[in-house]
Amino acid sequence: MIDKREILATNPLLSGLPADIVEELMAVSMLRQLGDGECLYAQGDEGDGLFGVVKGRIRLSNSSREGKELLVMLVEPGDWIGEVSLLDGLPRSLDAFAMGECAVLFLPRQRFDTLLKSKPELYQYFIPMLCRKLRLALSYVEGAALFPLPARLAQRLLELLTFYGVEDDSQGSLIDVHLPQEDLAKMLGVSRQAISRELKRLEAEGIIKLAYGQLRVTDKLALQRELDKA
């Protein structure tokens, strides 16, 4: 059985919360189960609350009218999503779909607002969430506008290392998230073939190692140099 207290207390963004606040958040939260491919929320939906991923992964993306998907982020257990709409009151800006069986912790907006009004000091724990999303958004815009594909790919791999990197002194750093080349291509808005060519070049130069659905960075400094060339 999933313990909501452990979810809230161990989350890196909320781990500094006082014990009484954790108890209050527990009281107003609820667990939701999602099946593979089930929609958590869609672009344009009302921002009805904040979601903490407990189990599985959530795919955040945008789609054009023609059906072309831009994959923004793969959200892992311990991450929170939906905070932008929760705090600004505007509709959801992305689609969120479950990848495999998922469980999320849901903090309803009305109860969350009541808690923030009674304890405004809580904002200090949620502002970092917005800052993280803002930094990501700015890096995406910068990359799309200014960088050629090799630099954009290097930038995204370095970002993924920041969020999902697991150090292994003998083999570099593993990006510990299932990352098919097709998904990486959708993150950058290019074809899978273009991404495949760049990844093979980086592997041939000893900068990364590829395996099925996995990517390991063996030379982080060289990857940074790829970005610095832009």
C-alpha cells in the first residue's frame, strides 16, 4: 500500500516542509490510479489541482493540428506536475498521459488554495517548481531559435542528466529513464533518423554509449563542448 506521508516527506521539493504541513497536505490529498495510455489531463482543461507522480511515468507533450507531437518531458516518480495552472488559474498548457500503470497523488485546487491562504509561507516550497519549469521553457526556446541540432541534442542530454543522471565511475553517467530515439526526436521536433545519425556520431566519438532504450554519457565535458560550439 502506498504511504502518502512518505511521498510528501521524501519529495525533493517538499522535503523541507514542517511535519504539521505534511499532515495537512495528506489530509487534503488523494491517490489516483491510471492505466497505460490514460489521459491525466489535456491541453485546455481546467487546472483543478497538483499531481505528484508516485508510480510509473507521465508523458507531457503538445500536439499540432496535424497531429505532430512535441514531447516536453517524461515525468518520473517524485516529480510534481500541474503547478503552473494551479497557481495562475489558467487552463492546462500540455497533455499528460500515463506510460504504463501509474499512480499519482492529487491535491485539489480548492483545498490547496485554502491551505495557502491560511499559511502563505508555503509559497516558498512551490516557487522552485515554477522556476524549474521556466528554466526548461527558456532553454527550449533558446535551443530552437539559436542552436543547430548537435547543440540542441547536447543541451537536452545535459538537462536529462541533471534530472535523471545516475553516476557510474566506470562507465560514465546513465540517464536513468527509458528513452527511445523516437521520444528524443519528439523532444527536439526533428525526425528519428536525424537523431539516430547524431547519436551514432556521438557514440563513435566516445561521448555516449547506446543500449536499447537507454543512453549513458561517458564524456560529459565533450558533450558540454558540443553545446558551447553553438
